[in-house]
Amino acid sequence: MPRRHPPREEPLETRRHVFTCPHCGERISAVLDLSAGYQRYIEDCEVCCNPIEITCQAEEGAIIAFQAGIP
């Protein structure tokens, strides 16, 4: 009998990216939309709740640049 794989948590156009919060230093993650190309937005840290400016550049389904900073 063929082995079944569980369904993916995220569509193929997204990827979970782990980074360090610039405020508290904790390792956190964000789900990035790789189909968007360039994106820049504010997201709160899931640990300290301070705002983080996320900048991401993706090409052909790969992250080519990522930065998480204080807005």
C-alpha cells in the first residue's frame, strides 16, 4: 500500500521563515508569501508584542533577501 503524506500546512507559494526579533532577541517566525516578489510590512513580535518591519524579496519561489528591523 502506498504511503500517504500528511497535507502541507502552507500552500507552495508561502514559506515559514525563522528570524530573531530586533527588540527582545527571541527566535520567532513569519509566513512569507513568495508569490508577492517584494514585500514590506509591519508585524508584531509574538513574544514581546513590539512592531517589527519585515522586508522580503522573493524570486522563483526562493527568498533572496530578508530583513527584520525596528520601524
